Amino acid sequence: VAAQKCRKRKLNAILNLEEDVCNLQTQKESLKKEHSQCSKSINQIKQKLNNLYHDIFSRLRDDQGRPVNPCQYVIHCSSNGSVFIVPKHSAKSEQKQDNRKEQKQK
């Protein structure tokens, strides 16, 4: 009787583990689909942002009426919602300063 109970517990444990494996495989497939959808959404948002960026720069002009070169300038959004066009070298130095501030706060 003890041996039968032991075999039954072993069989139940195996069945439970097989069920867990099946559930985990289903969850894995679901997560793969979700990851794929998120990646697609991110790529679409990146494309829209890139299009917006090019659209903004196509409309910008300097003081002499010449188009602003997107290779030399970047769009900078401040925390208060203001938007500026700044030279790339300024933006990089500001990012470094912001990164240093964040590291100090941690």
C-alpha cells in the first residue's frame, strides 16, 4: 500500500510538472507575441518621430531665411515643455550634465 501511494504521488507530481510545462509554454508564446507587437509599435513610433523631426526641420529657417541644417542642430525639449533648437555640441554637453545630476541623485 505504501509503495502504491508513493507511485501515485510520483505520478501526480509528474502530471503536475507536465501541466506546468504546458502552461509555461503557452505563457512563453503569449509573451513572444506581446514582444513582437511592442517592437512593431516602437518602430512605428520611431518612424513617426523621425518623420516629425524631418518635417519640423524642413520648415525651420535661420535669420537669413536659409533652411536649418538638421546635421548641425537638434530639437531640445525642456522639462517645462519648452522646445528649442540648439547646436548639437551644446545638446551633448547638456546631456552629460543631466546624466551627472541623475547619477548624483542616485
